[in-house]
Amino acid sequence: MKPKRRWWRIALKSLAAILVVLIVAFWAIGGFDLIASMHGPSTPFAEAKAPPAPDYAKPAAWLAFPGRNGLERSTPPGMTPIDEAQAPVDVFFVHPTTFKGSAVWNAPFDADDKAAPLNPPVLLDQVSVFNGCCRMYAPRYRQASLAALKEPKAMAIAFDDVVAAFRYYIKYLNKGRPFIIASHSQGTFHAIHLLQQEILSTPLKSHLVAAYLIGGYTPDTFGELGLPICDNATQTGCVVSYNTSQTGRSGARMIVDGKNYWWRGTFVTNGKPNSICVNPLNWKQQGAAPASANAGSLPFPVAPFGTTAKPLPTLARNLSGAECKNSLLEIDVPWGAPSGFTDKLSWIFGSYHLNDYGIFYDALRRNAIDRAKAWIAANPPIAPR
């Protein structure tokens, strides 16, 4: 056999071996499941029948609600949830996409944890951030499936539910109290619309402690509507947003570049304003914060979950620092980090989207408490309506 031909065979065998390793690794981290989940419904939207709308007067329409002692009341060691009777502030939380797959345009609002497996992690990892300051309200809604996120009519169905839930909350539950709007991912798309339609142009604006619009495209032009970007830890009536990305990687740009969003009464495609990035370790848009400023990160929750409040894992100290760069919040999770801080999105795209809240759990929790205290200190007591 000629040396040149032997070299080519060795090279091809080596390439094949590398390809097999890459395929196995991609399968192991769920890459093929991620691709499959993006396949859209087989029925065109115009022919699809939307599932029944929720009735927010019924407990089944709420993922989190005061008095349940649900998973959202869980805390890490050393932290205690506030007595709901003494909580000075409410949080209205618009949850992200929790439904698995994309076989439908809009998921049933009451999809169980098997059909919507991210329901429990959202309560444990995201909503629980606010149990140090707030009564927690998180409506279920007919969320758009992953493949339907670009279908305006599917998103409109989801938003109609969010609006209905908020109006019910204001009319029957809020009783004139200050409130926080918080969200993640698909929920942030709806929260941006909700703020403009129901809050910023109404008397409710004076009751808004802050908006935490995390894990989604949030245009930095909110100041035009009277909602400035937060620039310190105790500012109120302002907006916080960020999208967490591995330093030096660009996969997370799919979240912030050229996105669709609701603005000034119309649906905008291919958004041009920069996406807001407020660093949750220094509460500014500028400047790097070291890992020593990150007092506690929560690993992404794993089953079994249960249904009632329980102890969360010990927070990891000093996991990573953070810096806002080009609309992304860059972090550097070390290879030796505890388990629970990497997933298929971080491996494939360098995006820590699933754990946007958990990586900064302690910082977010303390900040919600601080902003609530600052609002109460600056405003006279509000008589219940």
C-alpha cells in the first residue's frame, strides 16, 4: 500500500471516530431532543383550535398563589420565607415556556408537570427568589409552544390570558398594594406588553416597585415610557433585565438580536434597540463584578420535586463574576463548578438561559427585599381598597 493512501485511510478513520464522539456527546446532553422540540405543529394555526381559557377565580388557574405553601415558598439554608400576612409587596410573575415539545400552537393552561416539566423548576428556581419580600402570584396561561414563539397569533392568545390574570389580580387581590412585575423568557415578552398596556399609562405605575424582565429581549428604550433602567440597588420604578452568556461565546445572541416585541401599541419585528443588560452583582449597566460579589448561586432543580415547600440546596458561593458586554451578561462558570450549573443550552450555545435566575439567586433575592423596603420608605402607607 502506498504511504499516501495509508495516510488518508488513517485520517478518515480518525475523523469518523471524532464524529462518533461528537454525535454521542450531542445525544448525551440532549441536543437532538432540543432540535426535535422546535418542530412545529402539523396543523396550520388557522385550523387549530385553541384550548379553553383559564378562569382566574379558580385555584387551578394559578401556578403560584398565597396560602398554598407551594414550591415557591422553598428556601436555601439560612433563608426564611416572609410571613405572607406581613409581606409588604406582591410579585406578579409571568412564567417562561414550561411546556415540553411543539406539537401544539398553544398549550392547555392546566398542563400537568409531565406535559410541562419545567413547572416545578420555575417555582423553585425563579418564583422563590421573591419569597423574602412578597406574596407571590404566578398565573397559568395558554403559553405558546417553543415552535410557536414566532407566531404572533399564538403569542396573542397567551398574552390575552396574562392580561386577564393581571386584571383579576388588581381587581380582587391587590387591594392597593405595591407590586413587582417579574418574568422570564416567553414571560418577558408578555410582561413588556403588559407594562405598556396595563401599568405605565395608568395610576398603577405609582405602585410599581420594579420590573425584573429577565431572560428575554427587553429594549433599552423603556425610558421613553417613563420606566428608566435601574442603575443602583435601591432605585424603584425602574426595570432590570439581562441574558446570561458564557464569556467569549455568541450563541445567546439569538435571544437579543433582531427580536419581535410589542412597542407603543404595535407588534415590532426585527427590533433594533439594544437589549437592556443590568448586572445583578453591581446593579449597573457598566463595570465588571468579581466572583466574590456573587454570594450564592442555586443549581438548577432536579426531580423529585414534590408539591409543597422544601429545603433548597446550599447555594454555591463565588461561582462566577459578571459583566455586561454588547447586551449580554457574560459570566465564566469554571470547569470545577458544582453540578447543576451547565445544561444543553450552555454546552451547545454558551447560553445559561435556563438558570438566569439561579446563578444570581442570592443577589436577586436580597435585591427584591431592598427595593421593596426602599419603595415602602419613600411612600406613605396605602389604605386598602
